[in-house]
Amino acid sequence: MKLIVEGGNSLHGRVRISGAKNSALVLIAASAIARGEVTLDNVPKIADVETQLEIIRAIGGRVEWQGENTLRLALPDELEVAIPYQLAKKLRASNLFLGALAARCGEARIPLPGGCNIGSRPMDLHLKGLSLLGFDVGLDHGCIKARARRLKGSNIYLDFPSVGATENIMMAAVTIPGTTVLENAAKEPEIVDLASFLNALGAKVRGAGTDLVKIEGVPELGCTRFSVIPDRIEAGTYMIAAGIAGGEVTVESVIVKHLQPLIAKLQDVGLEVDAGEEAITVRRTGELRATEIKTLPYPGFPTDLQSPMMALLCLAKGTSIIVENVFENRFQVADELKRMGARIRVKGHTAVIEGVERLLGAQIKATDLRAGAALMLAGLAAEGKTEICQAELIARGYEKLEEKLTGIGARVESIQAP
């Protein structure tokens, strides 16, 4: 798929933000632990969610969309414990079935997952956590295997606050006898959402959102209806769009607290940001200023918004510096931005961006989901037309992208590549 973006149009209007991709993916996996039917509201209809649902069907579950964004999931008593390779290779979040199936079936076989090539994302912390809970774990011909041995609650310390490892360990521990204490846990909003969902099913999880999570095992989980939190990365993308294209954009149905790191940086570069209870308005009234960004686990600046911010800083007056502390390959987008006239120097984990007066439309390609979003933003500000190849990567994370952008004044068109 290609995305054609015609630059030079300021943006004005309101955008309703969809449910969070990264929360929906883990909640779908966690539904495998439930005994009974689960209903999820505010689920985004995006490619990654559809792949996760294919996995649910492959292990024996039933899936039904109701209305626009409501999803009903029902899993039988007996589930397949192996995830098909053809599905696992499509997205990283397929690995979340490791903890879910381990909790439900006492066994899981998960091919090493695929997803965006943004850097090394090893599974060692996931395996360490399950091993300490009493599972025999290992790798066999590219497949992660876990089988229950002597399960009991345990104290687990994560060397790095990995979101995926935190989620897998939380899910695996909810039905294990005793108390599991997870130290240096990830604090992301999606972790809190998972804990709330598990508790709604009958689990006993405390401390989510802090670096110390305690899980008291229960015999089994029931069923529930639950609403996915808003997508802070989608919201941030449209907020940055207002800055790079000019104009005034309001993002609605957001949790403002989740966006505080971005709000601070947008104000640093000279944008006006007005935050209400569930909406944020961003407007550009003058020129952009350079700034410095360091990506960190939540509540630091999110790595998923680093590439979009790089696109914005290409037009900021002065020299900006970005330090990427999470994924080493996030700077692949720099070469594509340079095709549009950007001045970026990359050395190791640091990118130095010298602001230019203008960007020029060009033929470029998305190297990953967030890089694609960054190139789309750059196209909004560029002179002429920008043609983004491999734009299907962007569709993995943004619901109704073309509709939402055109609704606030952008000129974009998606076409199927021959």
C-alpha cells in the first residue's frame, strides 16, 4: 500500500482517539485465561488487532465484532497451546500468549515473534520470570516452550522494566498459588489497564503503575466486560501533526496524564497546548524551536513518539538532539527524512537535527510503524506530494487514518501498490 500526502495544508478540527493498540493486544491475549465470555469495548479495528484475533481463532476461540468497536471473545475449556508460526511472525504481541496460555493450560508453545524491526527485543526476561514461577522453559528450533512443573508464587526482579515481560509474568502468575512479587516492573498505562482487566475477571493484582506489583494467586478467573484505554501514541501523533503542519487540532477522549511527557516537549518547541479533562488542543502560532529529547520507559518520553518528534524537529530553528535509550534501530527513519531535505546526523544512540526552512515531497518508504507515521507527518509539511511506500505498516497502528486526517484538513490518499 502507498500513502500519497499533499503538503502545505494547515490542520483544523477535532479527532476522536481510538482505543490503545498496545492495550487491546494484551487484553485479547489475556482473555484466553478467562472462564466464560469476555466483552471488550473501544477496541481499534487495525491490522495488528486482526492478527491477534486470528491467533485466538487458531487456538480454538470464537470472535465476534458487535457494532463499531465492541468485541466478544469466547474460549472453550480445551485450547490449543501452540501458536501457528505464520501468525506469530506478523507481530511482536503474539508473544503475550505465552503468559496467558501458561496460566490457562499450564503449557504454551510460542514461535519467536515478529513485528517491526526497531531493534533487539529479547525474550530472556519473559523466560526468567516464568522459570521462577515454576515452569520449565526453553527454546527449541525457534519456538519458546513452557510447561508447568512445580508452580508457586515467587519474588521476581526484572533487570529492565520490560513491558512485555511484565505483562507475561502478571498473566502467568494470576492463577498460581501464593504471592508473586514483581520488582522493577514496567509502569506503562497499558500495564495498569491489564491489571484492571485481570482484577475484573477475579484476579488479585496490586501495585500496577508502580515498580512493585504483587499478584496473589486465585483458583481461576471468570468473565467480564471491559473498555480499552485511549491510545496515547495515536493522540500524540495528531498533536504533533498540528505542530508540523500548522493550525489547531483538538484530540478528544484521551487521558491527559498519559500525555504529559509529550505536552512538555511540545511546549518546549513553542506550541500552545491547552489540556482539559478529556481533550487536548494544540496550536501553532509561531516558529518552532529546537529542543532535546531522551526516550525512557514510562513516565519518560515514549520511544513510540520519538520518530514523529524527529519529523517535527526537522523544521525547528536551531539544533535539536534526540537520545534513543529503548530501541537501537529507531533512527532508520532519519535516512528517509533526509530524502525530503532534512539535516540529520546519527551516531550510535544519538541523533542531531539541524532545522531547515522547508521539506520537499519525495518518494520514501516506511521502515516500521512509527517511522511511517513520522514520514506521514513530514509529508503534511513538505512542498509538493510525498509518496510513502510500505504504508501498510502505518495501518497496523492507526484506525481510520485517512478519514481522520482528511477530517481536519489534510490531503491524503491511500492506494494499493501494484
